[in-house]
Amino acid sequence: MNLLIISDLHINSNNNNNIFGWNSFDFIHQLQKVILKYNIDKVILNGDIYEMYQSTFEDIKNSNKQLVNQLNSDYFYYIKGNHDGLNDFGNQNFVHTNSSGKTIYIEHGHHADFMSGTKVGRFFENLFFKFLKIFLKFSFIKKIFFEVVEYNDQINRIPRKYDRYKYLKYALKLLKKYDLVVLGHTHKIEEHKTYYINQKKIYLNCGSCTFKRFQGIVLNTETLKHKIIKKSNLKVKKTTKVLKIQNNILKNSEFCNKEYFYNN
Ligand SMILES: [Mn+2]
């Protein structure tokens, strides 16, 4: 099985302050190219796909209908990130054991942080989100909350303060149990190989697709062979074929299923 793992798109409802930076159609087209090139069977959305610190899911969906519909199809496996705290859907992680017994573990990576990774932190985090769900019904509180979060959050600041060591340490701990670990969250693409009691271990970070970059990891679950995809500020050429595809997206909500790719 070939997986494509991407994370940290931070798709917002506000087009003026959209750190995702992609036009929905261009992003779907880019995704389609990668899916075809590497014969991808499943796309793993490894957290922080939607920017739910700043907007509600409903608002994000209303401003990016086609894209959200595509990402919600069965072809995509949704993992929760720290920006998904208010989100009712999604999985905590993706675990797979291949035919030779090698194990793959994929999660967003925020459990390395105090708020999501410790009992005390999680208690306050859950309490905070419970209250937030009630208070967000009042639009003036919602507005203040999203403004405060936007100010505090590092994602739209360049340079962002990075502490990759913490996540590397967290990945190494996971690698005692699993053979290959993929995290996101840091927005920095990474690849590390090491050995633990003669067993080869791999830690990968799938980076981020913000600011119109396309970063991700293609992984074959049988061979554990992987490829890092790293493209910066892509310009998508709009050929007549692309325009035809864009029209079809509007008509066909199953755009991201494989048969559709091959038949069109
Ligand atoms: Mn994150």
C-alpha cells in the first residue's frame, strides 16, 4: 500500500489571512498529480488540516466547499491535531503492521507538548474546550477568542520558534515500539534513521503545506521505502485539462477516488 502523508494545511475561513495560501482547485490538482505519479492508495491527513483555533469548521467548510468535500471522502484518513480541539470527527493516530511484521505509527505529534501529552495538561485542555464550546455560542466571545488565539499562535509568524529536539525525543521513544514513525506539527520536514537493538528505525516529519508549499511523504507500507516531497510556492499551470478537471470537481464529489483519476 502506498500512502501519501500530509499535515498542517491550516485551512482558514478567512481568505485575507489564509496562511494555507492555496486556491482550492490548484491544491486538489497538485494533490492529484502526486497521487497519480506515486500510485497512492490512501492519503493520511496528519492533523491541523483546518485552522480551528481561528474559525469554526462550519465557516471553513462554507468558504472552501469543494476542497472540504474532497478531504472528507473515504480516500482520506483524518488524524486530529492540536488545532482540532473543537472538532468532533477524526482519529488519534494511524497504526499499520505489514506482512513482515514491521510496524508503522503516524500521529500529529502534539502529544509531545505539555497541554496534550500529560494528564494534568489534558485535564485543563479538556476543561478549556468544554467551556469554549459553551461560550462560542456568543458571537462577541467567539470574536475575542479567535483574535487572542491568532495573536498568540506562532503559525503565521516568520520565523516561527522551533524546538524540533523535543519531537525527535518523542519520536525516539515511540520507535522503541514501532519501526517507522511519522509526525507533523513542527512544519519542518525531517528524516532520521537509526538502529535500536539491531532493528532499523525511521523517524519522518511530513512538514506543512502552508504558504502554497507542497510538502509530504510518500511511504510504501510493505518495503518502508519513502520519498520526501518538498516543493516551495508552486505555480500551477492552468491548462485546458486543469480547467476541465476543475469543472468536474464541481460535478463530481468523488473526485479523489482512484478510478476517477484513471478514467479522466
Ligand atoms: Mn500542530
